[in-house]
Amino acid sequence: MARSTKEKLKNPYEKGDDPLVFPQFKNEDKMTESEICCKCTGCCRYVSVPLAKPGRSKETIDHYVWYLLHKNVQIYIDNDGDWNLLFITPCSELMPDGRCGVYETRPQICRDYSPDSCSRVGKDHTHLFMTPKAMLDYLEEQKKKRKEKKNLKSKKA
């Protein structure tokens, strides 16, 4: 009998991702968000790309499992319920002292980024999946909740 994807991925919690670390500053409580933003470089250490909600598509879920099998790749659901693919990888132009090596010609997305968008300021996600098992467990939990909700509706009718 063939094993399911979930069975094959019994204990993948230790895949060795590099942590996405936002620096802390000595007098941070006295600094404005803008001052923190200028020194942080957190946004230069990852790339986030929107994903379609997986729904019940086995093909989409399989792709997401594949993404999560890669080092430094995670998936999160943001506060708006949108799914995003997160690559923990520093910008090649981030200099050791934290300055931008192409500041004068940096991409527009870097120019437009504001302290209000900063992931460092607060929790910007409701769920973070670092492994296939974590995501599959979440999807299974959501499936059970939908089934319970459907059963409650049918009992009321």
C-alpha cells in the first residue's frame, strides 16, 4: 500500500532553516519607527511572494509541500488571510555594515518600502509553516472545522 505524503514526511521539523532575525537596538524604546527602519536591514534579508490559497487542490498542496522541502523557504498566512511564500535570503547588495551597495539605483520596491510595512514592528502573520508537516496538519485541522460547521448547519435545518 502506498504511503501518503504526510506519512512520508514524519519528522521534517528540523530542516535547518536560517532564522529570519531582526536586530534589536540599545535605546529602541526611545527611537522612532523610521529611525529603527533605517538601521534594521530586516527587509533586505528576505523575499516574500504572494501565493494562491491552496483550497482543496491536491496539485497546489503538493507544490507547497515541495516548496517547504527547501532550506530557507517557508509559507505564511498574513493578517488578511493571504498566503505567501517566504525566501529567507539576504540581498546580494547588502553590505556588511548594513548599508545598501546600490542605494542610488536601488529598485523601486526598496524606495517605496515604509516603516509601516515592516515585519519587525509587529506580528505580520497568523500562521507560519516551516515544514510540510506543519502545513499539512493545519490544512487537516481546517478540513475538520469545515466538516463540523457543515454538520452543525445540517442539524439546524
